[in-house]
Amino acid sequence: MHRLGRCCAVLLLALHLPTMAAAQTAPTEPPRQPEVPQVPPAPGTPPNVPSSPQLPPAEQRIEELERRLRLLEEKHAGAYDAADAKAADKAPAGDAKETDKAAPKAPSGVAVGYGPEGVAVTSADGKFQLRFRPYVQADARFFLDQGTNTFLMRRVRPAMEGTVFEYFDWRLMPELSGTPNVQDAFVNIRLFREIQLRAGKFKPPVGLERLLSDPDLPFLERGLPTNLVPDRDIGAQLHGDILGGTVVYAAGYFNGAPDGVNGDIDNNDKKDVAGRIVLRPFQPTFIEPLRKLGLGIAATRGTHTGALPPYRTPVGTPFFQYGDGVAAGGTHRRLAPQAYFYVGPFGIFGEYTRSTQIVIAPGLSTRLNHESWQVVGSFFISGEEASPGTVTPKRALNPRNFGTGAVELVARYGELHIDGDAFTLRVADATRSARKAVNWGVGVNWHLARNFKWMVDFERTSFEGGSPTGDRPTEGLILTRLQAAY
């Protein structure tokens, strides 16, 4: 650039030379010569001797302009050198030969989004994510006979989850309703879908309905078989799905939570082993009506000691409890076959659970077997695709475009049987605890939008035994819920 500027200046001067020559030959007064600064004589030259021969005026002007151009070049050269040095100081150390090449810039910044899956913050390369997925359930219960009518906040859970370096996940879900506690707190290593490692507090792989996400339940409350499986436990498990979800498995090692308990502590050195496998044999085929058929079985085995929990109706009313001085004192096993099927707007699932526990009392040790089963069906009269997960209405509720949301009808029937030896051996009081519970219910779920749902259920639970006069009074009530969930 410097040479180009110099050449342009010289060229402009050359274009003016003919004009200058013509002016010298014209019969007019000679033009005034420009004042040319005197250049100091070279060393050794006498003061009165010119350092160079006198040149014609035009050439003197060119020489003076060239001298000035050289001075400007020297002045700006220093500024360019300083700028280059400053840039070199900021550049990372490396091969000097690569300094002239433009280094690719790493992506920077984050993307923040808010949508049906909640609030998400994602790094520019997608390897880091933070997701905020809260849900709130506001309920009301109105008993037909005995019971207290009430409004309640059933669940308030500000769930947070994230991904770090693309393959490492974590989840934290506290419960703020009632007595604050931690529901989920785990980390997950997900190098491959086929084999993943999870550790922390989460749902053990046992009950089918227990494993469903709370916002996606067809009824407000889970059915009777949930009494016989752990709610949550602390441990580690290997899990994954194979062949695109054809085989889904989980196998874990846990502290060992009693039936229906959200376990936080362990009271012995023995641990529980739990496993579950689900086969979806038609998943990789083109037989569309059967692709959502799943057949599974789960089991646990461990040693439990200490207090034994009561068994409750779906809304939490205790109907069976062990007598004073009775405790768990040995091996505890569970077996839980299960199945589900979804096609078009229709869905159905069923499960059977058997819980076998050695119980001890003063002068007594025995093994008790409790059993429970249920069948749950659903149907979208608005035509949406039935699913065990979140359903998106075809037309969300919107009065401007006549959107009505999705309407789902649900029905359930289930039973729980207490081992008869519990009463024969007097580890439970037959005048206070029922030996059988039968539950059925119907409901309507109005999916206003993907993240909002209004539910209305009718539940009825009858009993055999459990009262000094015979059968425990039947429990009947209407439940309703307005839910926001991400």
C-alpha cells in the first residue's frame, strides 16, 4: 500500500510537468520559485559548496515531494509496527507460520428458549443445557359420606435438569407441597442409548403406574398396586433401550425402601436388587396397530428390618396396618408382571404385583404374601393419539379460532388382597384392618393445551372386614385438579 501511494504521487507530478514546461517558455514574467528548504550539507562538505548541483525547478519540486513522502512513510511505519506488536501480544502462542492464517472462531453465547418443554438455556454448540420444568397441581376433594372436604396443593415441584458436555445428565426435583422433601436427585451418564448409568435418588424399576410421570397419570391418584412397590429409593442402576426401543431394561442396587415408601435412609447393611425388562416385539415392524404393545416383568429382592408401612386407598386413607410390636424381619421379594397397549385414541394398561415379606412379632416369625392388580383404560373422544406420555391436543383451547382442546375418558378397576395369615396369626387386627379392598373409578380429562389439564374423577373403594361390625364403610368421593406442567 505504501509503494502504491508513492507511485500515485509521482504519477500525478509527472502529469503536471508539461504544464510547468509550457509556463517556462511563455513570454511572461518567470514564475516565482518555491521556497525549498535547505538540506544540510553532507559531512565533510565545505559550507559554501552546494551538496548537489542545481536542478530545474520542476525536478526540484518532484524531489521535494518525494522527500516529504519518505518522511510520511517513516512516520506511519512506526504506527504500523506498534499495532502489529499489540496484535501479536494478544494472539495465542503457536507456530509463527500460522499467524497469517485466519483462525476459526469458536462459537460463543447461549440460546434461551421458552416453550412446551419449559425454559431451556443452551450453549451455542449444544453440549450444555439447563432446563427448568416445573409443575403445579391444585386439587379439590369432596367426600360423599365420611371424610373432610378440602382444597389442597397436591404437588408443587420446580424440577430442574441439565446436560453437561453432551453425555452427562442430571435432575433435581424438590417437593414444596406439604412437608418439603426431595423427590428426584440423580446424575446419569449417557454415552450410548443402549447402556446408561444412573445414581442418586429416583424411582426403582418396579411398578408400571408408579413409573409413569405424575403429570401424565390418567387419574388424579394412582391405584391400589402402588401400595406394594417402593415410591423412590437411593441407589444406582444400569438402564437403556436396545434396537430402537424394542427392548427396554433396567437393573439396580438400592438401599431397599419398604412398600409405598419414599426412602431417604437405610436401617441395615443389606441392599435390594431390582430389575425390569419390557419387550415391544412389534416396534421394529411396519404393523402400526401393534407397535405400542409392551410386555414386561419386574422383580426385587432384599432384606428389610424395622417398621412396616400401612396400605392406603388411592386418596391416602389407611385401611390396613400391622399391629403393635410387628416389624419386618427378613427377606422381602416382589414380582410385578405388566403390560400396556396403545392404538389410535385408545389406551389400556394392566399390572399385577405380589409382595412377600417375612414379618416378626414377639414369639413369631412368618412370611406374608400380599397381592394387588388393576386395569386402566382411556379413550380420546376428540381423536388424539393415546400415549403414556404427554398428549398434545390437535387444537388447543382458543376461543378465537374455536379450539376446544382434547377430551379423554378414563376408567379403572383394581383390587388388593391381604394374606389371611396376617389375621389368623394376629399380626393385624381384623376389627381395624380390612382383608380386601376393591377400587373402581371413572373420570374425564380435558387437555386444554399441551401444558394444562383439568381433571375430574369419581373414586369408590369398598372393603371386606376392617370394622368391629363387619365391613369398613365404603369410601366415595369426587376429585378435581387443575394442572400446569412442563
